Amino acid sequence: MNAKKAAADKAVELIQSGMTIGLGTGSTAYWAIHRIAERMNEEGLRIEAVSSSKQSEELANQLGIPIIPFSEVKSIDITIDGADEVDRDTNLIKGGGGALLREKIIASNSNRFVVIVDESKMVPTLGKFPLPIEIVPFATELTIRRLEQLGCRPVIRMADQATFITDNGNWIIDCHFDEISNPGELGERIKTIPGVVEHGLFVRMANTVVVGHADGTTTVQ
């Protein structure tokens, strides 16, 4: 069984009728969205959802999951989303799909944030995966120089031979640190740089981490 699907299926068991659900973005969240739609069809599960990206919203619409505007949201009961890395303290690197700002807004406004990953994403220390940082397109060279001073190698993300543009109209800088020993401190330093909109460090935000394994089993942290 696909390890990502196993993790997604396990996490979706936490959803109950009447909940407002936050939908994540990426290859693992894809499986969760599909499983939510299956439960709606099989069990009559009644939920409403908000999405962290246009991509996930389009998929939800295709599968018949009702998406509601944020103006109608009183609270988000549970958000299920993937991660690019998870360390031993359940700190995360997210943003490989380019939706880190919207993902962080939704996760921080959720009563429960459930992270779903396959076992390859579990690491002792964050940093092997480049840290995505969303910046405004104005004076990018100046912002990038400030990021370099943090000890990383910043690379402008490209897509189809053009600069990758987020759903918010911003750019993503993938910062190669190799090792992030203190994600909380680094996150605070990044946020002080003018031009930075948000970074992909999710420090002590995850309530639950569901890890899928190649044999179809899952472990929950």
C-alpha cells in the first residue's frame, strides 16, 4: 500500500460529521482529500471545508467536497496536511508545494493540526530539505542578500523555465541550510527581514503526526 495513502486514511478517521475541515496541499494531502470524499459517499459524512491552495480547492470541487468562504468560518475543527520534513520534536518544514503561507494561516487557526507523512520525511534534524521562504517580488536581490547572511544558499524557485509564482502573487526562495539546529530561533530571524512574507518552518504547531509505512501500517505521534 502507498505509505502516503495509509497515513492519509488513518488521519481522515478523526473527522466527524458537522466539522469544518482545513484541506492541505501536496501529494499526501491529495490522498486525504480523496478519502474525505469517499467517506462522504460511503457514510454520508457531512462536512464543510476550506482550502490552502487553488489546486486543492479544484480537487475538492471535483470530488464534491463543499468549500465555504472564509467569511463563513467560525472555527476550523481539524486541518490535515503533509510536510516535507518532521524532526524529533515534531517541528516541520513545509512549502514544497508552494502554499506555505496559506497552509500556516489555516493550521494556526485550527483546533487540531494533523500532519501526514511517509516514513522518509522523519528526520533527526531539519534542513536537508531546502527551506521555502515566500517573499514579495519587489527588490528581491536585497531580500536574497539578507537571507544569505543567515548562512544559507538561497535559490529562486522556477517552474516551466519561469519564476514560480505563489497563489498570493509572490516568489519562493528555497534556502539550503543543510542543518537547522534551532528552528524556532531561525524562524524569528527570518521574519525580521523586510520583504519576507512567511517561511516554511512550522515550529511546535503540529498536534498529531501520522506516519505511513511501506507495508501499509501507520504510527501516530
